[in-house]
Amino acid sequence: MEKNPNQDPNSRSHPSDETPAQRLRRILANSQRKQDGQPSAPQDSPQSTPAAVEPQTPAADQALPLADGELPDELPVDLPEEAPLQKSDTQPIPVISPQQARAENSNSQITPRELLHDIGQEIRQVFSSLFKKNRPLKSGKTAPWKKVKRASAPPDRPPRKPLSCLLNAVIVGLFCLVAAGLLAISFIIIQYFVIAANLPSVDDLRSYASQFQTTTIYDRDGSLIYEILDPNAGRRTYTTLDHISPALIAATIATEDKDFYTNPGFDPWGIMRAFWQNYTHGEVVSGASTITQQLARVLLLSPEERSQITTQRKAREIVLAAEITRRYSKDEILELYLNEIYYGNLAYGVEAAAETYFNVSAGQLDLAQASFLAGLPQAPAVYDIFTNRQAALLRHTDVLGLMTQLSSERGCISVNQSAQPVCVSVQDAVTAAQAINAFPFVQRVVSMPYPHWVNYIRAQLETQFEPQTIYRSGFKVYTTLDPKLQDYAQATIQSQVAALVNNNASDGALVAIQPASGQILAMVGSADFYNEAISGQVNMAVALRQPGSSIKPLTYAAAFEKGWTPATLIWDVPSEFPPSGDPADTRDPYKPVNYDGKYHGPLLARAALANSYNIPAVKTLAFVGIYDNPATPEKDGFISFAERMGISTFTRDDYGLSLTLGGGDVTLLELTGAFAVFANGGLRAAPYAIERIEDHDGNIIYRHEVSDESRQVIRAEHAYLINSILSDNAARTPAFGANSVLKLPFTAAVKTGTTNDFRDNWTLGYTPDIAIGVWIGNADYTPMINVSGVAGAAPVWADVMQWAIDRYTGGNPARFIRPEGVEEKVICSATGAEPSDRCKDEKTEIFAKGQPPLKAEDDIWKEVKIDTWTGLKAGSACTEFAEEKFTLNVSDPWARKWLTQDETGKAWAKSMGFSEPLFFTPEDECDGGSPRPTIVFVGLKEDDVITEPELDIYAVADASRNFKQFKLQVGVGDNPTKWKTLLKSSQSFDQPQKLVTWDASEAGASRITLRIYMESTKNTYAEKRIHLNLQLPEPEPTEEPLPTETPELPASTETPLPPVTATPEPTSLPTSETVEAGMLTPIP
């Protein structure tokens, strides 16, 4: 703002233009005056009234009296007109300079209360000016900034601008933030003490440390299977912090709580981050638990509360952590934590863990060993090196990564009781990872029945509860296991593996599920859990393996959803496919072969699936599609269908058509569960192992609810179609024989599978009562020797299935219930369509309602009106050259090739009543944009009478595209069977052209047919015929005429050709150059 040249540079500005420092000095000066009994300096407000003192009123044009060296604090204000002041009511206004104010303030005796009062008034004035600055003044009020003009005073200077809006907004915002912060802090403090009042005492944490109870696992009958803790509460040796390797402490801190030494027991920023992540994801994805919080949770919260995922539990946990931090040192907290935490394999505390895994003390752990142990407490069963080696090793690399990152961020990782910090470089991490990868872990032998089942249950528990809660809370876990079935299945697996020892088979697995409920009745994870030579501790029931042909029922069920039926015709002939199923895929084609190395020609879907032929299965998947089509409103494609059935492992984005032959990994448990959906009429009850969990007081804290998991994932009708096919012994006889091991004395659906090189054998089958899946092979992927699914896994399936049916049903299993929406239809045995007059054999097939067999008119025998020039169906735009044709209605290009080039295919077509050359039903229709021929006889019309022997034949013969050549031909009668060629030309004529002069007397008949037969470059044709009546004079006898050749027009030229006259041959029609009528192949 420009300065007023008439204004004294030392004069004070209007109060609204004061800086905060100036205003504060004025407040202090006024306070001093108030203490001295003097009136305050005016506040530039109508309400400010000086004390009544007898004054000497100056003249209106005189300046106000000033003290020596002082400047006026403010000019007198205007007074309201309705209440003018009288001279007796005024007096000089005492004014002090800022220097005087400071000097006087130093000797003032103002009380703090008065000073705060005055400051508060000034703050209110500031805020009042912010919000009321632009409001109109009420009547009777004078604007506080309006000055009294004096005659002798110089012109008023422009007022300075008030505080900017931005500064005002900042002040208001800061004030609101401070107020909100104070309220929030007050609320938090109050809540803290409210929560703390209801929490357990943290005075003696060590007394809580020994108060944990054994979790026990029971079978479906309530019999004890296993105690997760042994009678000595697991292996535990308490050790002090100074006897624990600094590397382990550093690894624990880097993994669990990198700010352990500095945080107040909880991580405020981590909590806010977790809150935001959970809020944005709509579910709990992050917990932000520090070491102290974990200790508080393990020692001080009840088992029920530990399993809860609520804000209230987290708040109580935070308060407990804060109280522990307030009363215990960081070293005491860390020592308790490292001695209480569970490291898996019955090792409680770091000392027991070091002994269990590495046979050393906690103080002897090196970086590799320490970082390995630090990763276990998060999920001991999941990261069990003996049962899930790959996951354990990956977890170890994660911990090393965290240590490397923290070392990089902070130079090194500080450890309180160690003079030297722990520094981990990238090279250190790589070396440690390699050391653990090569370390020969040896598991301590712990005798327990059903070890795979116990470990599976423990892993399931860890998905529902905090690991430390599971192993300390005295849970009673009631499972679905049938011990008698489990024992029989285990013995059968062991017996079959022993029988296949010469075939290099060493391992096997089995899963049995109750379809209606989803209960897992038995789970055999390996032939021998304790046999390290076969990797017996790996649970093959949940390991990923390729399923071979056992996945095919899902492919056909997906095809049924898209309209196929058990009577759909599929061509098992040599075929090639784009590897990905995408026609744009330019890689070398995929050429599947059948297990028996043969091709079986046309098959119905029932026979194709029952006999497990590969080529039809690939064509079925090509029809279904592999991935979901985003253009469709619902999820489709085989992978989406498999997900509905419970298969969660098809996660890659590069699957090809070999997926239906086992090209994607599955687990035996999930695939058996998918087969159970068929057994349950399309209703999926997700497989489960835990029926209920009780705490140590008998309160149920978890119960499985079947209704929550069951849903109709496929139509009951489609499930029944699959059940019918897989239980049809007659249908599978061509491949498996009439009396294979798959045939049981009761109705059971079953499917086998074998992978390449005999690496995996599968057999999965079911009744409504039970679904059983069996795998035979080697855990290390070593191939077996000539062992197929029917020879390796099927005997186990048949044996256990028979035993289970006897146990559960007394040998009378339930039969598959036929839904009302399934109906029987009579079909042609060879083609699957409704019977027609050409069908030789018929049979009955079942169909889902709304999906009947193919209509007879759409069978392989099909009369179709064809546009002969395009080879397409004749549409309304292509009627001139249309012709009824008897066609072979086959669209599969590889089937067409087989039918026309393979001797077996030709013989089959002949047996079906087709003669060569075969004409296949076109799929598309001719329209106005299709190539069109033009053939016109000029000067002749139908049924003309010809009286002269010499006949000049004019015509137009042309085509818009694909013209090759045409022939002018003549034959005797209305429907000649033989033709004589009068002219053959490779030149087209789009204008009338004399083609030939023909001696009609050589016809030797009164009725003839002329035709122009035009051929295309696409091996198609068009023809135009005209019928003529010959009434020629009787010829005079002559000597035998000389023969002449049939003229042939030269190649196309730009100039018109002269008329060509053909001398007739002496022989009567027909000549030796003939063609059969109705052929589409070009005439030679």
C-alpha cells in the first residue's frame, strides 16, 4: 500500500491496522493505566467512554494536547448524531507512546487475572472483526474506524488493509485444531482410564506365563486323538536375555516390532495405518501389533477375547501394552516374550526352539538360525519346515529381507544387552538363506495317531485364531474324522503302495467326504508319515499335483451348462488346435492324442467321457472356453466353473486346452470336494474338518454351520447327467472292459486319471453317501513304471468305497435321485439327433429339461438349398443359381478332412448313405454382397422351336468375382445325363457374344437342352439351361463327314473375338466328353 505523503511517518495507525506486537503492547499499556486509576486508551469503539473529568475543551480546529515526545494514539471518533456530546462531557484523551507503555509496564502491579481478561477481550475483538467486518451497522452505532475530520487536519490517509483472509482462516483453523486436539486428548485419557480400570493387573506377568492349558483334538465320536501340548506343556527352558543370541533379538525386532525400544508399547502410526487399510478394504487386513501387544494378548486376555477381531479388543490390548511398558523395562518385556512365544513342533520359548530345530542353545544361534526362528511365531503350523518346507524357506527369506532393510535404514540394528549392533548386509542375507536351505533338519519323533490329520487341524485353527491362543487356551477341538475309516484307508494305501514297489510307486493319499454335509471323514496324507525316504511328512492330500483325465467331468458339466447334452456328437479324429485355444495364436499347433493311441471317429458325449478319450475332451474345452468372457453378464469359462465347484488353484493366466487333460495343478482334497458336488445334486457343501471348538469351561466358541456353506452351484439336472455317465459301466466298456475294478456291486460314479510319464494316478468316485478320492505316485515327482489310474489308484478306491458303504449303509447305498427336470428321449444311436428315415439304429438317452436332442432336420443328413456359385446357403438375394443338395451336415473341419481323406472316414460316410464326392452343409448364407455370376442366352428363350439346322448361339457369360472358365454344352431331352461340349472358354463376356454356330441336325432328337456351365476359382459353379424344340427338315443322305475339333476360345483379350463356327461331329449326341449331372466339381 502506498504511503500518504501528508501523514506523519511516526503516527500510529488505526487499531485495525496494528500488528499483533503493537496490539499486545497497547493491551499492556491499558492494563497499567487501569492499575494506576487512569482511563484506558480508546479502543476505537462507540462503547469506549472516558472517565468524567473537568476538561479544558480545545477548539475544533486545534490539535489534541500531547505529552512531550508523544504521538496521538488515535483521533477522536465521530459521535452518533442522535446523541451529540456536550462540551462539558469531553476532556483531553491521555495518550502514551509504546516506549512509555513498556516502561510503565515494567513497574506495573497488574494482576495476572486482569491481564488475561484484557487479552481475552482483545482476542474476542479480533474474531469479532473477522466475522462482522462486512455486516451493516445497526442504527445508532458509529463505525469504529470512522475518524472525525478537523478543519486544520491534513486529508485522511488511505487506511491500511486488514489482516488477509488467508491469515484469518489460518488463525481460525489453528484454533479449531487446537480445540479438537484438546477434546480428543481428553477423550482418549478418559477412555484410557475407563478401559484400564477393567483390565487384569500387570503387576506380576510371570505368574501369568505358566497359566496355559493343553489344547486337545477329538474325532467325530468324541475320542481323544491328540493333545497339542504334552504333559510337560511342551518343551520349555526359561533363559535370561543375556543368554540369548543378539542375532535372534535383532531378527525378532526387525520382524515383529522395529520400533520396540522407542514405542510406548504400541505403534500409533501403525494403528492409524491399519485402521485406514481395514477401512478402505472393508475387512481386517492389518493388525499393527507390537511385541508388547502380543505379550499382553498371550498372557492377559482370555481365549475368547484373543480370537475376537474387534476394535474393543484392540483397545484393551493397547492399554495393557501401555501399562506393561510403564511398569516394566524393555529388556524385561523382551525376555518374557522370547520365553513365552510358540515356535512350532512343541517348542515354547527360544531356548526350546533352538534345541528343537538346531540342537544348540539360544545363545549359540547364528544369523541364519536366528532369522529362521524369528519367522515361525506368526504361524508355526504353516511355516513348519518338516511339513511345508517351501513356505518355511520363503518365510525365512522374508525375515532376512526385513533385517537387511532395517540395517540399511538405521545403519545397524541396535540390541540393548549387546555392545555391538547387529548389521545385516545383502550378502549376509544371501549366505544365511543358503545355509538354511542346505541345513539337514531332523524332526524329533513324536508318536501320534493320524499325524497328517493333526497337522491339518492345527493349520485350520491358525486360520481362525491367533497361534498363541491355540496353544495356550485349553481348547477342545472336535473334528469330523472317522477313526475306523481312517485306519482302514491308511492300511489300504500302505498295502497298495507295497504291491506297486516294482513299478516305482512309493506314496499314496486318500480323502473321504460326506457329500451332503462336507464333513471330511478321512484324510491319509502319505503311506508313512515317519518315512523320510518318501517325504512322508508332506501331506499329499493337500499338495498340488496334476489331475490327468480326472478333471474331465468338470469340463463336460461346463459344456452341459452351455447347451451340450450326453447325445452331442463329437469327432474323435486327428485334430489340431491353437495351444491357448485362441484362433489368433500363431504358435505350433497342439495335437492331442488318446491314451490308447487310436482315433474312434464320431462319438456321443456319453461315450467320450465314459471312455476318457482325450481329443473329444479338448474339443469340449474349446467349446466351453478357458477364461471368462468379460462381454458376458455372468462369469463363464472353465476356470470360473471350476471355482464354483471348489477348485481354487487355477490361478495362472496362460492355461491352454491341455487344462482338461490335467494341465493345471489341483489338490486331492479340493477335487474330491468338487466330485462331492455331483454326488449332492449340484449342491456344494464346502469340505470342513472342525465341527466345533469349546473352551476349557465347555463354552462353545465355534461351531460349523453347514447351511452357511451350502449353495446350488450347478443345476441338479446337469449333476445327474454326469452321475449317469460316470456310473455307466456299459458306456466305458470299450476302454476299460466290462468287468474292470471300477465296477462295484452297487451304482457308483467313478473317474480315473493318469498324467504324462505316469507321475500321478488318480481315481475319484462317489455315491450320494460318500465321495472318495485316491492319489498314487511319488512326492518328488519321480515317474512310476507303466501304472495308470485304473491300475494304481482304482484298486484302493474300490476297496475303501466298498468298506465305507458297508459301514455307513449296511451295503445298501443310496441311489442317485433323478430330478424332475430330467427326461428321456429316443435318439439316433449314430448321431445323437432325433431319429429320421435315414437312421438305422435308435436308443434312449436322458436330457435336461429345455435341452432336447438335435432335431432330425439338423442331423448329418440334410437337404439344403445351395447357391452353387458361392457354395453357401441360398438366401433371398441368391435364388437364381440355387439348387437343392443332399449334404453331410458336419461343421468340424478336422472331421471333414477325415471323412474325405481317411479311408476309415470314407467308409463311415458310405455306411451312412453318402456317396463321393461329399458335399458338406455350409454354415453361412449367401447375401447381396456375395460374388454373383451372370449367364444369359441372347436371342433364345425357353421352348423356342428351331426349324433351321444352323443355330447361332449368343450369350452373356460373366461373374463379378472368382471367374475361371465356362462351357457351352448340349444334351438330349429335358434332363440330360450326358453332355457334349460345344465351346470351352477362359474368357468371360459381359456383353452379348456369338459363341458358336451349331448344326442342330446332329442332335438326332426333337427336344434338346442347351446349358452354359461356369466354373469359379473357388471350385464352385453356376449353370443356365434352356430347352429347345427341333423341327428340322429331313436331311439328304451324304457321305461320312470329316470330324472337326470342338473350338476353344483363346485367353481373354481386350478386343472382342470374331464369331466362332463349330463344325458338328458326325456322331450323334451324346459324345464321349460328358459329365454327370449335379456335380459341383469342375468338368474336365
